[in-house]
Amino acid sequence: MGNARSALQRNSAKGKRETEPTKAMSASSGSVPGSAYSGAKATQSRIIGGREFHTEEKSVYVLAKDDEEKDRLHEQHFLIKETFGNLLQPQILEPIFDNSIDVYDVGCGPGSWILDMATEYPHVQFFGTDIADTFPESIYPKNCHFSLGNVLEVNPFGKTFDFIQMRYFAVALRENEWDDAFVSMYNQLKPGGYFQSLEPSILMNTSNTDLNEIISAFTKLLAAKGQDYDIGPKIVGKMKAAGFEVIHENKLESPIGWGNKISTRGAEDMRMLYLSIAPFLASLLNIDVEECTAKINRAVDSMGPTKTTVNLWSFLARKPLEAPASSSAV
């Protein structure tokens, strides 16, 4: 893991971004960017509270796109890997990855999963898209391919795939876009191909007042943008409606901040996430950013003592071998 982590960190080197200075925002006007294919052009940015956000008007994605966020996403990848592995149900998937297949990671962010997998499977071609140009632009293995792209649209590579991964879209899609997203993935998967999806709940199981207030503000921010902050329990039905055969589904109640290595790193990941959107949360809580920052730090520090947990959902599905090449909208 050390070598892979070093390679990922090298790829998070800071690049030039076009930015538009912006003062802190109201949560309602704070249309922090999101999920639409932007062609070959670099995505535009704006600065809020010292953090860089993309400005894609069609999107509702609420998190930052700067180097600090890339580092958080790289670390998040290794947390996911230690919890679930890179492949769900490896007894099914590892033999498939022994072949020269085409793999698509939609919403790949800085490319963490692809870069990790590409070294382990040099004979596999990995393709990644994201709505923001946060992925590596020059230094990456020969079997990696990156482009701007959108889960709701046909991939820019003109391909269908043997395996598709779609994970952590809870803050990227509107509630009414999930069905279309799964149909889109179904249509871009070869018959007999596999589809892997992982989603966390934005909600947490906690008794701490500060943390509950932060979570409440976060859910209001998402709801104002038409997003479903607890999509996990509904995913199986949406997959089946798109035509998938669901092979594996699991809900994991994961400790966060309890003191062991993974839960401690998970709490720090949430601290970084909340702090990145502190101006939006502060507006919804009717407090200033400095007070919101202190509240976030108290909330995260409380996770261990209050035995906080978060629900993580994982799914593996298959496109039937005899299925039609494409599915119509559900």
C-alpha cells in the first residue's frame, strides 16, 4: 500500500486553476458545482472561504475540488480499501480481472482507485471520468485513461465496459437523477458485466448535540439542492428497476472515531469534509465561520466518546448475459 499511496500523493501536485474570487455565500445561493460532462475544456473554479469549488451550473456537487480535497479523497480511498477491499466479492471478480478487460470508474475524482488498481492489473485498461479536472493529467500508468465526463451521459471514450464502479455519489446527484444514472451505467456495461457501487449515509448514529447540528445543517444543504442524503436503502430497488441482477448487498454500521486506526482516520476524514464546507454550514446554523469551525472540531472530537457510527452501503450487480444491449428510462 505504501508504494501505491506515494504514487497517488505525487499525482495530487497542485495545478493551475482559473478562479473567480467569491466571498462567503448563503446556503441557498451556494450552488457548489457538480455532475455534467464538460468536454475537453478545463473546468472553471471559484474560491469560497479559501477553498476552490467548481462552477458547473448543471451540477449540485457540494464539495471542493482543490489539492486539499484531492488529498482527502486519496486518504478516503485507502479507508474504503481497508474496509471493503478494492473489489467487492473478490472470489467473483478477481478471476475476471485476470483477463484483458475494460474497466470504468465513473466519478473517479483524483483517480485514486484507478491508480491503485492499474499497478496490480497492468493488463487491464482503466478509464476514469469526473465532472471536474481533478484527475492526473500527465503522470500515470500507460493503462490509465482520464477525461471529463458525467455519469448521466455516454462516456467520452466511445466504449462499453466489462466492469463499472460508481461510488460516493450521495453529494453529487439530485434525488431524481439516480434512476437515470443507473440506467446510464447499465447501458454502458457489456452483457454479463459487473457493476460495483458503494454509498455512505450522510446521517450518523450519535448523541452529541454539536455533531447532530452539523449533520442537520449538511442535510439541509443537500435537500435544498434536491439531493437524497440517505440514498443507501433505496439503491437495490433502483438497480433492479434499471435491469441489473443484484448479487450482493450489505449495510455496514461502522464505528467512527473510536480510537482504532481505521475509525480514527475516518473521523479525521469527516473533519476535513465538514471544514471544507464550513461557510455553507455556518450560514445554515446562523453562526460565523469561526464559531462553526470550533463546533465542527468539537463534533468530531465527540465521535469516540459518544460511540458514533455511520452506515455504509455496498452493492455488486450484474447485467444479465442475455440482456438487451441497452435499457430505456425507468
